Amino acid sequence: MKKQESTLPGTNSNFIKVRNILFRLPTALYMMLLLMFFYSLLVDHYFSLSNMSNILSQSAPLLVLACGQTLIVLMQGTDLSVGAQASAIGVIWFTFLNMGLPLVMAALLAVLMGACFGFLNGVIAAKGLLPVFIVTLGTQNIFRSTAFLTSHDQTLYYSHPIFRIIAKTGFLGLSWSVWIALGCFLFTWVLLRKTPFGMKVTGIGGNPEALTLSGARISKTTILAFTYTGIMAAIGSLLLCCRIESGNPNAGNGLEFNSIAAVLLGGTSMREGRGGVEGTIFGVLLLQILKSGLTQVGISSIYQNAIIGTVVLFAIILDQILKNVRNRQEVI
């Protein structure tokens, strides 16, 4: 006679599956929900459509940059130059516009410049056999100097209705900048999960020796990954310029660290090649919700960075603890 399966919740297979799924979701998601609940107690109409839409619009440039940063972190590196790239590309875009180039052509040239910046990082990292953070720390200063030299240390302005259209209008309550960022997110997800290139990126972080033995060219993958990161930095820069309606040589300051934090908060590991862009989006939202909420409750900007840094550090440590627990459960 077939043994009757237990119907107790603790032994029910569906219950266990749901529990495992919830347990493996990024820690950033739970902290994000906790923060939103906390802010809703302090801020009137916190969950209003306008406030939620504003948070998402402000998150768009960082999400695009973090998509590119995810590839580098998966390869056990960090690109410290993406913020400086964003600043330089924004200035270059507005320089092209003030020279009389058509908007689309100027934007395409700016994205091409971003690809060149990323390609430069990739070649030096792959061929120079230097640690990625050393390479990008050096190029960070080059790109930042490029921004200041191109703009003559001035904020560049150019008036065009497309800026407000992208940043302020949209579809289904979301600005076009959010839709563009979501498009970059989905494309990056497909790139990492459904293509041989994505498997190689993950392999470099997880087991580069095995990848080399299989005949894969790590240097080529590294160069392509950095080039893609440069393209994402360029697109993020264009979205940021549309929001602030200017090309500011300081606009990208801090984005490199925020993008790295978003990737780590999303659960991507720098040591094992584990994780992916699906977690990065929660890290981006956590950072933006935290920053936006602190402003709305009236916390001085003097203290905001310290609070954000503390929360980010706590979240990353908590995520590592939970990862160790998950790994022990897998072994058991």
C-alpha cells in the first residue's frame, strides 16, 4: 500500500518550495520593503503614484550603470571609472549639441565614446595583467579630467524639448527614462543568462581555470564586458543629462560607488561569480528609496551619506551571513 504523504505545512512540498524561494530572494528586497513601510509612517501619501514614479525616475540612470557594473563584479572586479565616464560623456554630448550636431547623431557619438572608454579599460585590464580596480582607478582620473577639460570646468546647457519628454513624460505612469532603463535591464539579463558570452562572464568569476582549459579566450570576454559597461555608462549618462537638463562635469560623482553597492546589495558575489542583474535592480531601488526617504523626512544632507553608508554596510554583511546559511543548507 502506498504510504500517505503528510499534509503538515512543514513537510508539504509546495510549502517548502515557497519557503526556499522566499529565503533565496535578495536581502535588498526585504530591506527595501521594510524601509518603505517605515517611511510610510513618517511621510504623508508616501505610496502616492507621483512619489513612486519620482523614485523610479531617479533610479533610472543608476540602474543602467549598475547593469554594466554587474558584469565586472561577476568577473571578480569593480569598475571605479563608470561615474567619471558618465560625467565625461554627458559633457561630450552637450558639447556636440552646442556645436550644432543633430540630437540623435550627438547621442550616438556619445554612446560610441562610452564604448571606447570601456574598451580602453578592458584592453588595459586584459593585456596589462593588472588588477581591475587599479586600472579603473587610474582611468577614473583620466575620464574625470576629460570632463573638466572639455567643459572648461563649466556646466554646459542646451535647450531641447526631448529632455523633458524623456525625463517627465511616459507610459503607464512611468517616465520614458524608466522604460529605457528597464530595457537595458532586460537586455543585460538575456545577455547574462541566455548567451555564451554571459556564461563566459560568469565562468571568469566562478572558475577561470576551467574556462581557460575549455578553450575560451578570457581576454576577449574581459574586453567585451568592459566595452558593454562603457555603453551602459553612456546610456545612463544620457538619461541623467535629460533629468538635470545640462552637462555637468560633476554629475557622475559617486555613481561608481553606488553602482558597486547596488550590485553587492543585489546578492552578486565578487568571489564566486554568483548572482546576476535580477538582484541588482533591488539594490538600486534600495539605495534610491533610502536616499529619497531621508530627504522627505527632513534628514540633513550632512548626515545622509553616513546613514546610507551604514545601512549599505549592514545590508551587505547581513546578505553574506544569509548566504553562508543557504550554503550550509545546500550541503545538508
